[in-house]
Amino acid sequence: MDVKSFFVEYFGYVPQIMAKSPGRINLIGEHTDYNLGFVLPAAIDKAAYVAVARREDQLIRLFAKDLGEEYQVDLNLLPTIPGHWSAYILGVVDQMRKMGKLNSGFDLVLTCDVPTGAGMSSSAAVECATAFALNALFDLQLERLDLVRMAQKAENEFVGVKCGIMDMFASVMGKDAQVIQLDCRDLSYQFFPLNLGGYKIVLFDTGVKHSLAGGEYNLRRQQCEQGVAVLKERFPEVNSLRDANLPMLDEQFRSAVSSTVYNRCLYVIEENIRLEQGCALLLQNNIKGFGDKMYGSHKGLSELYEVSCKELDFLVDLSKQEDAIAGARMMGGGFGGCTINLIESSAIESIHEKFSKQYQSAMGRELAMYVMVPSEGSQLIKFD
Ligand code: GLA
């Protein structure tokens, strides 16, 4: 059944608008977005789907099909319940209301096949699908980039995660078979076709659910800001870690900050360099060379940025032993979720089988695998 049938079944009438917005992968460039650096994400073929219809009154009725839960609220009294699924929808409603754009309630059904807590940005998918659908329902005439910013603000202000712009940007702007090289400082971007030769993008899911709202994410952001404040005293042109370079992290800087802040800054500057070098390698079809950058990224995330966990490290170590794997690293915010791997197509099944056994005996968990294809971003769904 699709989201339209779910809506008809639940509310008993036909929705006016339906939209979908995908999750994302990120090849390299992690924790760089809120430091105004570079990222290399792509939208995926798993998405959040919403169907909506206007109401005459001020009531908002939400139904999360996958959970079988309904949530009702008055448009003028939006509550935040930390960790509740409704926050990702109501955060967007809150933004639209603040713009004075919403004048009535609505009914909404949500269904989503992006795994949650796996680092594929199910939250951005829900926010962007909601923004896309309500934009059409209330004829708000907002551009795609406005919707990207709105969804990010919803997450920052309503959900309380001070995330960067990568997830929403990839979800809304993604294109079939392309990755996006995005500069988070000025939002300039370019698509490039992903020619991976005989390799495919494969995610291994640790099964450890991460929770960005857990505070560690926001803490990383603060530590980077502390580093920027110290750098700025000597280098006034530095407004973010994007403006900093390795020579600036000299002895004077090292003695002015904690070793933690030093390591966070070092990681971010190095990751931006890795991404630029990695893109050049991809353009030369040097997949092994790009894979080495992925391993470098993981090492930095694990040792300097400290956002990995033992399950992620274990899987990346396994990948390093396989000739058929060009590179691997943890993906997304960290503390769980998936590793992203570039694996030769013919070896994918046998490697999954082998890793599953090793992972099961070391960690006592199943190892889910997803083979990913870069896909189209947010879209309205046509009625049949
Ligand atoms: C999460 C955030 C993103 C980004 C990544 C790490 O997915 O939502 O903005 O910071 O973590 O790269």
C-alpha cells in the first residue's frame, strides 16, 4: 500500500497533496557542514512519504502509519515533546507559522522506509517531505533552497539538534546517479556523476541506534566554536574552521586550548583537505585512492573527533582486510549507525556473509546491509 491508501484508510477521504523526500548517504566530509566546510552526499532510494489535506479548523491531526500512532494538536499551541516523532513534523509547522503562512489545520499521514537511528537522516527526510507537502498544500511558493533552510531550522530550534545543512540539502536537491559536492559556506554546489567502475556503495548497519539529541553532537559543535574564538584573536579573518588552515594550529594555539579542542579543530581542517583530494581522485576514476581517504576520515572521526564506537571501528577494521573493499568509514553523526563501504559488486554477498558471522560472534548482533544508489531528491507524488 502507498501513502495515499494509508491516508484514505485512516481518515476516510482522499488527500490533496502527497510528497516524498529521501534519506542520504555521505561519501566523505563528516562533521564539516556546521563548520562551513565541504560535504559529498547523495540522496538515496529510501524516503519519507507524506499525504496531506487542509482542514477548516485549527486542528492538526498526524498519523504515523509505521508506528500506528496518532497525534493531535492545535495549530496555535504546538508542544515539543523531546524525542517524539511528531517534533520533526511540528518543527516545520512551527517555522511556517512563524512566517505567518499557515491559516488552518490539516490532516497528515507519514510513512518512511529510511531506517531510523542508522545515520541515513530519516529525520531530515521527514522534515523535508513535510515542508515540501505543506508548501504545495498552502501554496506558499517557497523555493527548494528555502525549504532546505526551513527544515534545518526546524531541527535546530524545535528538535534541539544544532545540525548543519547537509542532510536537508541532499534530501531536497539530490539527483539520480549523482553525488553533490556542496560548499556549506556559500551553498555553492556541483553534481558529479558517480563512476565507481565495478564498485558499489554498501552500508553495514551496526544496529546501534545513535541519538543526536544526546548532547554529544551539540558539544562537538561548541568545541569547534571554542577553537574558532581562540584562532580569531590572532587571525581575525577566521569566522569558522573553514577559514582556518593547518599552519594556524601551531604551538601557540595548542597551548591556548585543551587537547580536546585542538583535536577537534585538527580533524575538521584535515577532513576538508581529504574531501578536496578525494574529489580529484574520483574524477580520475581512482577508486582505491578515494577509498584511502575514507579510511583516513574514519581514523580522524574515531581518534580526534571521537564520534565513533567500538562496533563501527570493528567493521571498518574488517573492511581494511578485504582487497575487494576500496574504502570504508563511519557515516553521519556517529555513535552508532552505519559504515559506508565501496565494495566490488561481485564480492558484496560473500563479504556480507563473512562479516555477519564475525560481527555476530564479536558483538552479538545481526549485521544488516544496504546497497545504495544515488537517487532523486524531494518530489510531489502524482495521483494515479
Ligand atoms: C548529522 C547532522 C549533519 C552532519 C552529520 C555529520 O547527520 O544532521 O548536519 O553534521 O551529522 O557530518
